[in-house]
Amino acid sequence: MRILVVDDDRINNKMICKKLEKRGFEVVEAFNGHECLEAVENKQIDLVLLDIMMPDMFGSDVLVELRKNYSAFELPIIMVTGKSETEDIVECLRAGANDYIVKPINIEVALARISAQLTLKKMHHENLSKAELETAQAMIVTYNHEINNPLTIALGLLGRVKGEENLENVAKISDALFRIVDIVKKIQQISNETQLKHSSYTDQEKMIKLK
């Protein structure tokens, strides 16, 4: 798991990063709000530890920007706050922060809260994947039924017209129908898959990948 630690105090930043690395996390450092936003955009961050008080952007402002593109489940954000910043942390929680820890950071408390948020993130992802699979399988069963009925009729009629003179067109029809038969078989295989594979259709759309 990759954690982004954001603090303008480089000593504090290094200290918490080293402690997290010793516990097996991959750590990315950022020292201001703009670096934080850039890191989240480019480095596949799983969770953010975000200091509230920074010189270029307040942590609360960075939080608001991140929440425009990432939900609390997609990107857990734990605010890091001084003991005197109670109003700020309330504001951050209302703006979408998942949790907070107080300076000086107790590493055991931090690890417990990080673990809790990553567990919730994993559970949310698994639930979404399950729901996606169930929806796709239901669609596959429906489309498979809708395709099979007219396909059976078309193949039956094809046998009746094979004696016609325009054998080229008959051959083309036959080829197209048997391609549909092949697709239906592949769809049936997918309905038994435990994980769906996707391929790009357009920049905005994806398709289920047929083997």
C-alpha cells in the first residue's frame, strides 16, 4: 500500500515516513498542498496523511480539492492536526476527511487508524466488484436468451434457402450467423467467470472482454 505523507515540516515528514516504511508501507513525501495534489494525480496513492497547517494551502483546502475527484472510499484522507486546532478538524471532517490524528504523532495510533481506513477501502472495492459481477451476469443471461431465440429461427430458415441460386449471399449469411453462435458461447463462458475482464471501447466507455 502506498501512503502519501504531506507536511511542510521536513523533519516531521521524514520521521513519520521512516516509521511507516519500517511497518511495510511504501511512502511518498510531499511538503505542500500543490505537491500533494500532483502526487495523488500521478502516483497511485492509497491513503493520504495530510497536515492541516501548511504555508501555501491549508490542508482543508487541499482536502476540498481532492474530494472533487475522489470519494472517501476511493482515497482515504487522515488529517494531521495540532491539539489547538479543534475547529479546523471539525471543518475537515465535514468536508470529507476520513479521520484525524493529533501531533505529536503516536505511531501505534496512526497505524491503527491507517489500517482501519485501508480495510474499509478494500471492503468497499470488493463489494463494488461483487455488485458489478452480479449485474453483468444478469445482463449476460438476459442477452443470451434474447439472442438465442431469433438465432435459432434464423438458422432454421437458412437451411431452407440454401438451394437458391445466390449462394454467395447465403454463404455470407451463414458465416454471420455462426459468428453470432460463437459469441453466444463466449458469453456463456463469461457468465461463469468470477472476475470480469474489460477492454477499452472509447475513452469514456469499456466493454466486457470476450476470450
